[in-house]
Amino acid sequence: MQYKSYVWPHNPRTYTIQYVRKVAVHKVPFGRYAMQDLGLGRRVMKGEGEFYGAGAYEEFKKLASVFYHSGPGTLIHPVWQSAKAYFVDLTLAQEPRQDYVRYTFTFWEDNDRYREQLEPVRPEAGGGGQTAGGEVSEAAVYHTVVSGETLWGIARAWGMTLGELLVLNPQIKNPNVIQPGQRLRVRG
């Protein structure tokens, strides 16, 4: 197994992957409810391992130094598919000895799909031109919602705050409910 520049001398003893799907539940009158699939969440990769033999504690310190580097890195495992992930937890599972260290770890997959899902900027037909005051106006630009997106994520992807996105889209009454195929104004 490898993460960033660190290569484990032998793979951890146990490891698991948790796949998460985000689902919103909305209460409707008379005891009913509606569910909305918000798409896949991050994968959580956990495991437990040990370093043993001469220099075991030194090996753990090398792994700990990688933990302290911020930002995501590539996690490569012989069974899992490679993933861009954050190293979010490293725990000593017992008091370390020079010849034996037991530890646990957790990685969260970095799921930055918003940038991949953006559509090219296309001005709306008839957009732009001059206003009554003679000033040049900016053409309106729209984003089409795809399954799994949230308003917060769309705003972030377009470099704006959620409040700015809501001002451009007064038709949105509940910011927690958007539908795939819905067009949102993001510029102009």
C-alpha cells in the first residue's frame, strides 16, 4: 500500500471501505414522506496494521510524518482502486515499543466531481447587448443540475456563495431541494 511518498513495508492486517449514499427525506402532509437521492458521498477507508522488528517505531514515525502533510494525495492499494484521499486519522492502538507498533488509520476519498460536471459557458440566446441606459450588460449563464449535486456545491464550483446563487434564482423556495435537469442562473 502507498500514500503520497510513503510505502508500507507490508500491507495493513485489516482494512474496510465504507460506501456512502446521501439521501434526503422530506416530510409531506398526512404522514407521508418523499426521498431525494443526493448522490454518492465520500468513501471511507479504514484499517489496522502493525510494524514489527528492529526499527518498528521509526517506521511508524515515517508514517506519522506523512499524516502531518496537508492536502490530499494518491492512495494506492493492491485491492482497492487508487483514490485521491485525505489522511484523516492515525491512532496508536497500544503503547509503542521499539520493535512493535500497532496502529489504525482512516482515509476519506476526495470527491471533487463538481469541476468535472460543469458545463461550458454558453450565453443565453439574445443575452448581452445594451441596456436602456446604454451600458453593456453581461449575458446570463445557466447551470443544469445533475444527480447528486447540491446548491452549496454548485455555488462553490462557480466561485460564488450560496446566498449569491439564491439571489440569482428567486424561484428556489427550499435550498435543500433541487432536481436533476433544473436550470440555475449562475451569472448575469
